Amino acid sequence: MNSQSKAILFVLMLVCAILGLALAASVVNACHSFDNVLFLDGAARSARVAQAVEAGETGLKLTLFQNAFWLLGLAILLLAGALWCLARLNKVSERSRGITKLVLTSYRPLVILVLVTLVFSCLHVRFFTVGNFTNILRQISHYAILAAGVYFAILLGGIDISVGSVLAFSGAMGAFILSRMPENSWSALLAIGAALLIGIGAGLANGFFIARCGLQPMIVTLATMSIFRGLTLVLTNGAAISLSKKMAGYGLFTGLGQGAVLWGALPIPIILMALIYALAFYLLNRTAFGRHMYAIGGNEEASLLSGINVQKVKTLAYTISGLLAGVAGIVVTARVASATPTAGQSYEMDAIAAVVIGGTSLRGGEGKVLYTIIGALIIGMLNNILNLTNVSSYYQTVVKGIVILAAVLLDAKSVKKD
Amino acid sequence: MGKMILQLKGIDKSFPGVHALREVDLNVYEGEVMALLGENGAGKSTLMKVLTGVLARDGGEILYQGKPVSYRNVRQAQDDGIAIIHQELNLIPKMRIYENIFLGRERKKKSGALDIRTMIETTRELLERVRVQLDPRERIENLSIAQQQMVEIAKALLLDAKVIVMDEPTDALPDEEVDSLFGVIRQLKAQGKGLIYITHRLKEVFEICDRATILRDGSFIGELPVRELNMENLVSMMVGRELTEQFPYVKTARGREMLVVKGLSNAHVHDIDLTLYAGEVLGVAGLVGSGRTELAKTLYGLYPWEKGEVTLNGKPYRAEKPSEAIAQGLFYMTEDRKRNGLVMLMDVAGNITLSSLSRIRKGMSIDAKAEREIVSDYIEKINIRTPSMRQRARNLSGGNQQKVVLSKALMTEPNVLILDEPTRGIDVGAKKEIYHLINEMKERGVAILMISSEMPEILGMSDRILVLYDGRVRGELDREEATQEKIMSLILSDIQRKEAVSV
Ligand SMILES: Nc1ncnc2c1ncn2[C@@H]1O[C@H](COP(=O)(O)OP(=O)(O)OP(=O)(O)O)[C@@H](O)[C@H]1O
Ligand SMILES: [Mg+2]
């Protein structure tokens, strides 16, 4: 095909894409201004239209709103047309194929995030608002902090499924200390310190068995998962430890979960999460330790022969994972001002899911830590939209499973092609 | 001249940033061996991947027995009679020979159960045809590389392949096993098979091939009958310029004692005594399994020591892991770059600096600018062909991967450098560049221990030669007195002695 027809295809694609997006955006916007949920059932919808007409409302917005379904269908058709052009273009143009491949492999989680945001914004009025996003971020901060730690383990080609239990135990220990020293004003710091130490200790233990004794990460962390869940039950005696305002360290401790800065607009857990990811990014991408992590994940034997202290790096990685579980323990306990023995249960699964949806290979050696937070965000947005649209929480679990499968499937496909 | 069975015409293939093949032609004739030659990264492996459907071609056509074909995967190509034996062998170590040969094509009885007896019998016949005596039930992991290759060839025979591609089959073979491979190749020729033979050991071209197709930088240079070729014009066609003298040995003044080993023993080596001087190359010769690599790995801290004393640069030396060896100034470059030399998922830059990250540190971070400068220096100096330093190691051609490993070794600036098969799978031009680098290091006073199975390399580059057999030092020869015969006789005398004892 000559360059002229390539240019035509390219322009056609751009036109389709822009028209499609513009149409979708204005329709969604029109629906928003009528305060309507797109997929509300028919009766409520027609009632809203009738109400608007009665109020003497006319004009473009109303027309758009009335014909929202058709117009959205048209927008989808246009976008599909753009995709079709892209596919044709990829068939005939080397460069276009290269770019598409790059976008779909290197930036896949971002692409998915954008798509998901677009679609979800169409599904509910209140989805695309600052308040809702703050809400989502605060909700995901719990398992996103865990996920940052789990990312270290997965990057090595390992896994850490003990983080949920470590979270519970360190949180419970914090609450325990607070409730035992109601008068001591240092108790909050002590509680925080103890929780972090428990995280570090748990991580060190995992690291010891995995790196020094050469045991399988899955088995080791399965065992420690059980151990720490058990210890939590022992410590709490099977019941929740509630924090009360009368305790001296209450304010400082719970502030870590409930507090906010910027006149309440920016919750502390989000700040913590951002800090942790910034730090993890720095560690993994700018330091020798990070290089060593990627190297060991990619080829352990070659790393050893290159003079990397493999055991040390591995131990450190699991320790980081434990430490972050400790941090998450504090945040979760502080948020609800109580430590329950079942806290953090199945959080490890959300954390692993976030890492996987973030495009990290379970084989180890490749991945981007910042995509993990995008993975967590996608899960969070999914939960959020299902809540907003009143889908039962039972289905939420099903949907989450399907999303994980889809993510892994994409990963497997791109590996095969590479 | 045999009939043409396979014809590739005007094959074109690009990767992002690399035009790997431009209008390349390749013909295969019945009963003949076609050599496919070219420098590292010339596109030989890529051409074969296009042929067998591993990669899709961008242009050109493939005619097989006169008909245009286009395979989508190796399986289709195999079913049609085109078998490929890859640079890296594709057998499953834990499985038995016959299971590997019949993998994906298992014979079944009517009942649906596996017909193990038939499979074993067929395997036995096939193994006889390639003249190896092996039990079909033997596990692959217990076979030598040469034997594994024979199994791959047997597999090709089972498929009744008419075209067999061998990508650097002698790359990892010791000299003495090359001959038996050649025996089998001659037999395949006699049966009228067409063979494509990729190699960097040009001597073999004259020994076993009938014609040669030469590629350079992805372009087709020519197809010539081997009898019209000699070493010089072949090399100049490959590299596009004249190359003089293959082994550019330089004599340097021997420095002080750099590495002194006394009575080193463990499970793999026994009573090793050796002295290595600054600014010399000590070649280590021996058969496969003679303990050469084991000696290197022992010094590198990969195997525990039982007895013995070592000093390095006058100081007592002991390493329990490679990081300790590197810290004391000793680096070992492994023989198997795929398995443990490189992190394939990492980019070129990451691999080169992997062992010396502490040298480019700025505070806690890696100094990205320093890294870029050093890496581009090496890429230029060693002539690594890669579109960028951010290319993953896995996407480089074999020879260029080897250069990356060598750069990693050089960057640690070692006092003692152990090279294990430093030019395996490397083209003539690059080989020479590597020899020049070895010389350069020699002149800077690095002490080099060079393990190699290529006799000419050992003879051509070493100042002294150490002969190992069965984990023991069997003798030492000076450059002037050393010949292939003398080395072999040192080894053989030992075998005879052993046989005399066992009789
Ligand atoms: N998957 C890939 N992605 C990007 N570039 C590639 C890929 N595979 C090969 N190349 C590039 O294509 C070129 C040809 O490589 P190829 O492996 O065919 O060389 P070769 O002739 O077999 O070399 P060698 O003798 O070293 O094995 C090289 O420059 C290589 O870097
Ligand atoms: Mg090759």
C-alpha cells in the first residue's frame, strides 16, 4: 500500500476517534447535568425527562439526554471504526504496528486505566468526581500498601501470601499496647513501633526460610500466614480490641488512619501510600539494590555469578514486604479504631491481584512498581462502581476474579508474541 | 549438483530499530550441505526462524519442493519435513530419550494407551542410524551435549525431514566429538537430505559443506561453491574487509606473581598447583569433564574448598561466594551465557554494569549519567551491535550477547580474569577484537586464565598452557614448545595409564 492511502487511513482513524470521543463526552455530560444515571431503569428515566420537559427545559442538552442510548451507540460505532482503521494501518505500516505494540505492552495498565475510567464515568454520575476519587484512593490505600510489599516478592519470582495475617497481628499488637497503657502518652509511638517491628520480624522470618534455607516462597508464606493469624487470635482472644478516646495515644494513633490534611481534603493514608510508592520506585529504579532485584528475578544463577549477594537481597525484599504489612496494619486498625482478629483477611489476594493487573509477571524479573498502584486503582474503581450501581457485593467478588483472569490472559498473550 | 529442494527468495524482516534481513536468498540442494555464514547479528538465526515459522516474514517467498509455503509455527514446518536443531537445544532434561523424540507425536495403541514398546524400538533404530549407543530410556540430563545433539538429529529423522537446519551445532562441542557429528552429516547427505549448516568455525566449512551462502548485516552477499573459496576470501566476504592473522599474540614482560595456588583440592579438583603472573595468559586445555570449569568455579567461590592455599596479589585469598572473589579482584566469565552469564530480560546497560554498580554510585543512587557513558564506551570499544543500550539482552544475537558478558567482566577491572570459552559462538571478526582486548588487558597487567576447547585458540593466545585431566594438572607447556600433539599426548598418556590400571 502506498503512503497516500496510509495517510488517508491515519486521518480517518483520527477523525473517527475524535468524533467518537467528543460525542461520548457530550452525551455523558448532558446526562450528568440532568443528574441522571445512564443505566437507571426506564421508568425513573422517563420520569426525569418528563420533569425536565415540564420545567420548560429545551435545547441541545435535553435532546442529547433523550437520545443518550442511540448517541452512545453511535459513539461506540465511531470508536470501533477508529480501531478498525488502526488495525488496517497496522497491517500495512511497520511504524504504526511498532507504536501500537509499544503502547499495548509497555503502557497496558495505563491504557486499561483510561478505558475503565471512561466507561465507568458513563455508568454513573457520581463516579467522575473529586470526592469519589479521594474516596477510592483512601479505600485502596490499605491493600495498595500491602501490594507494594508483595511486588518485591513477586519481582523476585516469589510470592508473599502472609501479608494479610501480618497486617492483622501488627495491628492487633498496636491496639493491644494502646489499650494496656491508657495513661501513658508515649503509648502511641510504642504501639506504632511495635507494629512495625512485628512486620519487620515477620518479613525477616520469611526471608530467612526462603533465602537461607531455600524453601519455596509459597509454602513458607502459607505457613507464616497461618502462624500470624493464629497469633492474632491468641493476642485478641478472638474478640476485637476497640480503641477508645479515653486512651492517651488515641489521637495520634488513629490519626494515621482517619486523619486528613489540607482542610480534610487529603486523607493521611493516601499520603502514606504515595510516600511508600515513591520510596519503592526510588529503591527499585535508582539504586543498586533495585537492579539486583530485577537481576535475581530474571536469572538467579547469573546474578550470583555476577557477584550479587543473592541471599541478602532476597531477605531484604521479604523484610520490606513484612514491614509494609506492618504499616498497613497500623493504618487499617487506626481507620476503624479497633483491631479485629479477622482484619486483613484475603487482603493478600487483593494485593497480588493489584500486582498482576499492574502487568507484573509472576515469573519475576520484569514489572513496574508504579503500575501496581494502577492495578490497585483498577480494582478499587471496580468495587466502587459496583457499589454505586448497587450490584450485590457477592457479584463484586465474581467480577474481580474475572478481571484478574483477563489481566493474566493479556500478560500470557503478550509474552508469547514477544 | 543435486536438485533444489528449498528456495528462499528475497526474504525481508525487521525488528523495531533493526533491519535484520534485506532481500536474502538461500537455496538448499538435495544431498548437499549449505553453509550459512556471517558475522554475529548478520541475521542467520533470524532467517532460520523465518523459514520455520517462528517469526513472520515481512517480504519474500519460500518455495519448498517447488511449491510456495508459509509456516505459522515449527510444528507445521516439521510436519512438512523441515527440521531445525537450534543453537540452544530444545530437549526436556528430566524426560527420557524416547519420550523426547516422540514428544507431541506419541504412538498410541488402539486402546488409547501409549505404545511404549514401539516407541522404544523406533528410537533404538533411529539412534543406530546416527551411530550412537544409548539406551532409549536414558534421561536427557545424563547425556553429553554431543549426545543430545544426536538425539535431536534422530528426532529429525523420525519426522523424515528432507531439510535439516543446524544452528551452530559445534558451538558447544569438544573437538573430538565434532568428528562423529560430521560422520552423521555425511550419512545424511548420502541419504539425499538437504542440510543448512550455520557455524562460526570456518575450518568446518571446508571440511563438510558443499556451498556457502554469506550474509553481512542482513544483506545477501553471495552463494558460492566451497571449492571456489579459501579462508581469506571467505572471511573478507563475511566481514567486508581483509583480516590478517587470526591470533594477534603479543609478548609482554611477565609481571609479578598474581595468583598462586598450592594444593587446592575439593570434590572436583585435586592437588592443583599453579602460578599465574601479571600480564600473561595461561591457557587451560583438557577434555570436557577434565575439571577446567570446576577449577574456575572453585576459585570463584562456587564450590567449597577442602585443602589448599591461594594468594592473590601477595595477599591470602579465599572466596566463599562470587561477591567475595570480585571484591578481592578475581572475576570469572562463565561458559554458558544463556544459562548463567546474562539476565536476558534486562537491557544491555543493566547487564554490563551489574557486577560493578558500586563503582557508579552517587550517594545511594546509581549515577545514570556515568552509567550511560561507561556503557556506550564499551558498546563502542567492543563493537556490540545493538540498536540501543536499552535493548534487552535476549534480543541480541549470540555473539553480541557474549560481548556483553565480556564487557561486564572488564568493567569490574579485575586483577585476575578467568575466561571460560571466551569466543564460543563468536564470529571471526569479533573473535579477533576479543583477542585484541585480551592483549590490551595483558599489557595493563591483568593475569588471565583462559579455558578453551578450541586448540588453535589455546595455542595461539597463551603464554603458557596448563593441561588438566580428571581434575588434576597433567603438565605445563611453554608457548614455544606447545603443539596440539603434545597437549593430546599429555592427556592421552593419562588415559592409557588409567586403562592399564583398570585392566
Ligand atoms: N526479537 C528480536 N527483537 C529485536 N531484534 C532482534 C530480535 N531477534 C534478533 N534481533 C536482531 O536481529 C539481528 C540478527 O540477529 P540473529 O540472531 O539472526 O544473528 P545471527 O546471525 O544468528 O548471529 P549469531 O552468529 O551471533 O548467532 C541482530 O542485530 C539482533 O540484535
Ligand atoms: Mg544465531
